[in-house]
Amino acid sequence: MKGRFFIIRIKDLIYVAAVTVTAVIFIVFLLGIIADADTKTTAKLAIILDDFGQARDGVDVAMGINRKLTCAIMPFLEFTEKDMKAAAAAGHEVIIHIPLQNGINDNVKWVGENAIKTTYTDNQVRDLVTAFINNIPAAVGANIHMGSLGSADRRIVKAIMKTLYERGLYFIDSKTNARSVCSFVAEEVGINFSENDVFLESKGGSEEDVKKLLMAAARIAKKTGKAFAIGHVGAENGATTANVIKDSIGEIEKMGVELVYASEIIK
């Protein structure tokens, strides 16, 4: 009788051990899934492509990218409305690419006929920014086109940001000027604000250079949780940058970095 009881007890213990081991394996499996999912979603990269609204090189490629992009469109140009509608239809985010004075003797062909100048009054700046917003009604934010001189002028930047803030738009400093006052003014105004991390064409704009900088931006996102990268379509770099982005999506996602709208990681 005792021997039989002893055998039964062993069977019970084996059964309990087997159940316990199975449960542990299952829990580890679930934790692995959760950890893997977390890795894939915590690192976020927002790619902003500037200069929509004018030259066509790269526009169709960018619109065909089946991931989240943020398209910065210049106001009051030949293709402004067309690019705004195309970006919205493609599932991309739209922001205003605000033309801002770059230097003392700007080339109008580059900075744009509607560029905000540092000689403008506050009311002139507000009226012009309001017109930009009305011209691109799908926009949820804004960044600067050129603007090295203007982004260092606290009064001008404040007038721009206050107008955007009142209309519920965010602002991203493209960091075209190391003397930019945008971060200080943004804190004062209270607007949702972030700064660019990587310019994708800053090393020359070849496919190889753009790819290196794009992957550098992905590594920043992986390390810090988020990153912004700015590139261009049109005259600045043709279709090169858009093509590199399209061809690099798989590699970026294998790193556990998700492409998101700028608005998803703005402060």
C-alpha cells in the first residue's frame, strides 16, 4: 500500500513539474513577443521631405512610398495645391514649408517671392503666415525654407510661431543656422516644437551619402527613442533622396525603427 502511494506521489510530482515547466516556457514566450513588439514600436523616425510645390523631380517617388512621411509644401506655387492633395491621398502628413529670408541679398528664385523678410512688421508677418495656412489647409505644422537670417531674429520668429500656435500648428526648426533662436521662442510661445537631427543631403547628396545619413538618423532613433531627418525633392536633390528612402525602408524596419509622422514625436 505504501509503495503504491509512493508511486502515485511521484506521478503527481512529475505532473506538477511538467505543468510548471510548460507554464514557464509559455510565459517566457509571451515575454519574448512583448519585448519584440516593444522593440519594433519604441524607436520612431520622422522623415520630412522639403520643397514640394515646385520642381517635379522626386515628387512621384515620394508620393509612392507606402510608409508615413511628412511633406513640407511651399505656399503659393504652381504645384502647391496639387502636391497637398496628392500627399493627403498618399497618407502622408502635410506641413507648410515657410519661406524665410536667408541672407541680405537673397536670390528670389531660391528663397521664393513670398519669403518673410526681417524688415517686415509683426502684422505683416502674421498676415503672411495666415495666408500660408489658408493656402495649405491640410497642414498640421510648419518648418522653414532656407531662413538662416530670419531664424536668428527673435521678433520675426515670435510673430511666425504665435500665428501658428493660434491655429493649432506645430513647428520644427530645420536648424539651417547655428544661431537660430527658434527653441527659445518656442518655449516662450508654448508651441509644440522640435528640432531636426539630420540633414540627409548635408554630405553632398549622392545615393551613398544620403544612405549613410539616413541610417545615422535611424541609429539616433534607436538610441534615443526618436529622431527627425530632413531631405528634399525637386531642385535640391532631384529623386535621389526619395529613392534612397524607398529602398531603405526594409533595412530601417529590421533595426526596429518605425517611420512615423513628425506630429507623432513632436514635443
